[in-house]
Amino acid sequence: MSKPETPAASNFLRQIVQADLDAGKHTKIVTRFPPEPNGYLHIGHAKSICLNFGLAKEFGGDCHLRFDDTNPAKEDQEYIDAIESDVTWLGFQWAGEVRYASNYFDQLHAWAVELIKAGKAFVCDLSPEEAREFRGSLTEPGKNSPFRDRSVEENLDLFARMKAGEFPDGARSLRAKIDMTSPNMNLRDPILYRIRHANHHQTGDKWCIYPSYDFTHGQSDAIEGITHSICTLEFEDHRPLYEWFLANLPVPAEPRQYEFSRLNLNYTITSKRKLKQLVDEGHVSGWDDPRMSTLSGYRRRGYTPESIRNFCEMIGVNRASGVVDIGMLEFSIRDHLDATAPRAMCVLRPLKVVITNYPEGQVENLELPRHPKEDMGVRVLPFARELYIDREDFMEEPPKGYKRLEPNGEVRLRGSYVIRADEAIKDDDGNIVELRCSYDPDTLGKNPEGRKVKGVIHWVPAEGSVECEVRLYDRLFRSANPEKSEEGGSFLDNINPGSLQVLSGCRAEPSLAQAQPEDRFQFEREGYFCTDLKDSQPGKPVFNRTVTLRDSWGQ
């Protein structure tokens, strides 16, 4: 039974869309999600996905998936495939075919030529370093490029030769002719086209000049009939340029840009450049490492689409920048899995127990509920003479208040009998390798006569239990602000050395032998776990810890 998601709360974008529809400005809204295919999507993108696709769904509109593929040197088909998979996994479906900005390269080129003919664009020979010097600063106006006053004819000729591949990378660029003294840096003759001799994953070697993001984005929105172009606040200063292009070109529609605050999550890195660095330098096993902030990492760790959508709804949509506590995301997945994950028992650090007064060869098939509240049926747990408990559940000299097994002490095995520890068997080095215990046959489903047993521990049968690997994942960074490192170091200095602990030889109850990739469970007393997507094999499962049962970070 799936737990209902958090109901949609009102926000300023919902109000804008509703007002536009009520006023008849639009009869149907069209939004878009426009990622660059230069890395995997991260948790910050989830907010944008839920917002764009969610608004379209709520108001009966369409949402396009469009790849902003204007920089082939950093793009890859792997990223395209991963992004499509992530959007689908989150529970959304784009309208029509997948779109690419490169679909519009011919039209964008034609519009660039129109700007040149109108005297609103020019070919500039400044190097990138020189262009930065001429651009000025936030406190000083920029200076006109010495090539700004080239004739229309010369600009057309040079631009055609740029397209023909006559010049090397970086030798020339096409720039808009706006205002080098504008207080908005984005209006200081921004670049429209750069020379890049690079094979493109969609267009091959057709182009060696590629349009800038700013020149591509608004026109792509216009071509697709986007009504509400929703992006994060860092693009607010780009909006005047977005509108300048729409006003100076014969575009088929005039979309409107709106900005909202991006998701900043503590203990988390969302820079794609830094995520790529983590992968390239081997700090993690890949983009889908369960410690990564990528959606594929969260998926592999065991997060559910519902929990991420709920989280995005919980944090809301506004224009105020801030940092969200990662505890909210962890609460969201705990809340969902508490209601939906079947229970199971898995002994992470097995210690063999022999119940000396239990008949040899006898097996009782005990039935335990798969969930304490929801009707998920039962699972069968064979109880026999030999079983495993966690070695942390026995101490020879326990501290005060200890409620597990100790010499001559009693404890209840979950769903079965009360046992007493009679003898600890040790190896030559003094390590405990086996416990000899006795059981009270009159305690199945009831308390023993005349004494109170406080502790309950989990267990699995020795015969029939499934040997498995368990990976205990924790936060990848030990600092709430990983970007800020002591003594001037990098974010890599904040990597948590305890973010992954791999336990082999663990023992899971027999029902988990059939666990399939992405099956999720609450391992009683241990946390929520997911069968690994990649490394699990039939009969040899690998379980990833999604999250602990309660927030114990830093304790």
C-alpha cells in the first residue's frame, strides 16, 4: 500500500499560471525541462523537474524535455540516456519526442545572419582573455571592441568563413551589439557564436560554430511555444538579454521567463563539475554511486520517486535563497519506507548460536508479518537448533542498562522463543566464535512465567539463511558546507572516510533469497535497505543501506 504524497501547496508560480489561464493569456500552458547533457542529474534538478512537469500536469498542459546541447566538447550520449531514465523514474513523461537545441541550429544560424544584416551583431577578433578585459567589471563600464564597427558585408563574410571552418577555435566569435556600458554585464555585447571544431552527438561534423546558451535558450523556447520558461534565480540577470533577443528577432512566440530559488542542500555537492571530479578521480565508484547526490545515486541507494517528489513539495517554491537541511530528505524517505517497506531480518555480523536443549533435526516454520500495520501477508522463518545473532547483541561484561544477551541472561528472539546464554565458546585468541544457549519452549508468543525479559533481538536460522553483502552508506561529506574547507583546502578535504562500510558474510532470512534489484526492506533494528541495482545476483544479493531507522548523524 503506497502512502499518499504531500498535497500540492500554493506558490507564486502556480498563482501566475492560474492568473494567465483565467485572463485568457494562454489556453494551454507549455513548460520545459532543459538540462545540459554534460553530466548526470542531481537532487537540485529534481526540484526543477517536479516544478516544470508538475505545473504542466496540474493545469492540463505539456512539458517538453529539451537537451541544451550547445557544447559538444563536454556532452555525451551516456548523459542523455541517464537524464531520460531519471525523468521517467521520477514519474514524469514529456510531451512528444525528446527535443534538442541542436534541432534548431539551422534556424538559429539564420537568425544570427539577420542580426548581422540589421547591424546588431558583429564578428569579433578579441581573444577570450582580451574580451574579458574589454568587458569591464561590476563597478566599471566595458569598452567597445575595436572590431565592433565592421561593415555588414565584412561581418557576413567572416561569419560565413567561421561556419566554413577557416579559423581555429577561439580565433573569432560572433557578438551581439547591445551596450558595453550597461550595468547588466549580460548586455555588454554578449557572445552569440563560438568556434568549436568538435564532433556533435546529434549533428556530427555539420557544424564547427556553436551558439551560446543565452542565444539558444529563448529562441528554442519561442520555437516550441513555451508559455512559462521557468529557471533558477541565477538566470534573473539574463532575463533582459532573453527578452532582447525575442524583441529583435522574428520569433513565432514570446515566452516569459520566471525565476525561483534553486535547491541548496547541506552536506551535499551539486556542482556537476565537482561531481564529475569525484567520479574521474575515483573518490566514488561512478555517477550512480549511492553516496552521490545524483538521482541515479539516490535511486541505487534505495530512495523512492515518491519520497523525492514529496521532499520537493515539502521545501516549496519561492524566490528566497537558503539552505535546506538534508534531514528533511532523510525524513521523507524514512516516512515513505516506514509505510511501504516489508520487514525482514538480516544479521550483519553473524555469531553462531547453538540451542542445546532444542531437538536435533527439528524445524518449526514460524510465520511473521511482513509489515506490522499494512496487510502484506507473512513470511516464513524456520526455527531450528542452530541460528545466527549479531555479535554486537552479546557482551560478556555489559554496561548498565544493557538489554541484550549476556552470560546467564535472557533475551527474546524476534517472533519466537526466549533464550538464555549458558556458555561462550572462544578460539585460541580469546575471540567468541559460538554461543551455547538454552530455550524456554513455553515462551512462543507469550512471556515466561515469573520473570520479565526486557530485550528483543533479531536472528536468522543457520540452515537456509542467505549469505549476502551489505553496504552501509552514510553521508559523503562530514561538513554541512562541503565547499568550505579548513586551511584553504578543497571540498575533497571534507569527504567522510566512513561514508561506506562493506560487510561480507552477512546472513539474511530465507525470504530474501528471492529479492530483486530495487526491492526495499526494513531490516529490523538496522535500517532501511535496498537490493543493489548493479551488483546483486540470484542467490547472492547485495543490500545497500538507504537510511538508518532514525537520525543518528554525529551521535
